[in-house]
Amino acid sequence: MGPIAGARVGYVDGEYILNPTQDQVKEGQLDLVAAQRRLLDHLGIERLHAAVGGSLGGMQVLQWALEEPQRIERAVLVAASS
């Protein structure tokens, strides 16, 4: 099946979904931050010198700063909404 004009795709709970709601988009963002946290824990990285992100990445950096400020020395958000 080809792309659908005007459709958005989200990634929530390990699945791609078509036209996600705003709540599902937020949940997907939290999934990404949780996956990043698990990776850092697995690698034994306790603290980041800096977290930098633009757009969706910036929203993830903001989520990190809100949830675990002790793990990020510097947060740089570029063109991210709050």
C-alpha cells in the first residue's frame, strides 16, 4: 500500500499507527525517552555532558530535563515546542 495523502504516522508501544491522536504522540515521545534511558543504563552511562535535540529531539531533551535533571549537565533545545 502506498502513502496516504495528508496522513501522519506515529510509533507507539512498538507499533506504527496511522493518524495518531495528540495523546498517542505524547505517549510515543515518552516511549523514545524510556528507550534512551534503558540504553544509557545498559551502557553504564550515568550522566550526559549535554543533550541536544531539534524539533522532536528537543521535546525529548525537555522530557529528560523534567524527569531526570540529575542525568543531564546541559540541555540544548532547538525549535522544540513545550
